[in-house]
Amino acid sequence: MRAPVVLALLAVALLAALARAQEEPEDTIQAKMETYMQQATQRIKDTLASLDVTRLAQQSRQWASEHLDTFQSYLEQLKRTFTQPQTS
């Protein structure tokens, strides 16, 4: 009579252990997926921010190169104005 009770208790303990073992991987898989999604989201945000900075830098360089000629022309004109001989 004792053997069937012990076997029944072992069976219940085994089923409980199996149920718990099956629950943990799902929890860890869910946690891993959440962590992965958070990391992927952060990486995307960082990349977009980097692209914005790069785009801004590129636009700044383009503006500077386009307007550098104008600025140099203005400086040349000022130089000519102040270095012309005074005629009186």
C-alpha cells in the first residue's frame, strides 16, 4: 500500500517539475525577446540620430563651400577698396 502512494507522490512531483520547467523557458524566451526588442529599438534610434547629425554636417559643409566663394569675393572687394591709392 505504501509503494503506490510513494509512486503517486513521485509522479505528482515529476509532473510539477516538468510543468515548472516548461514555464521557465517561455518566461526566459519572452524576457530575451523583450531585451532584444529594446536593444534593437535603441540601436535604430542611435542610427537615426547619427544620420541626422551626418546629414546636418553634410548640409553645413555644402553651405560653407557654396558661400565661401561669396565670402572670398567680399574680402577681395574690401581689400581692393582699402588698398586703392588715394587720389586728391
